[in-house]
Amino acid sequence: QGAEKYFRRQSRLNWPEGASSRESIRAVTKLNSLQKLISRYAGPTTSSLSCLLQGLLKYEPSERLTAREALSHPFFKNL
């Protein structure tokens, strides 16, 4: 079964058995999304940086950016 047991649907984490409480679930759901965090601090490079990070953080390895793809990403061309 591997890592799939920790995910439901493609991008949602399952809570570990016995480790969740209503308080912890509420705390996690109140967290800002990656997009919001980036937009707060990245300024004019927001969309490009967000796109790069989302590509690097994909769960499915075949969909994840490789190091070579990441280095040729538009974010680094705009610096």
C-alpha cells in the first residue's frame, strides 16, 4: 500500500489513525495556503514562484518537476 494510505483523493492528506482531534483538524484547515503565503512575501514574482513550488511539491513523482526542469523554470529567468 505504501504512501497511498496517507492520502485520499489525489491531494488530501489522511489524518493518522488516532492522531486527529477536532481542534487539530480546525487548526490545520485555518492555515493559509501556499499561494497566500507566497503572495504575502514574494511581491511581483508571486505567480512564477508559486508555479515553481507547486511543481516541486507534487506528490506524484511522475508529475513533479525534475531538477533540470526546475532550473529552466521562468521564475529563474525573471531574476
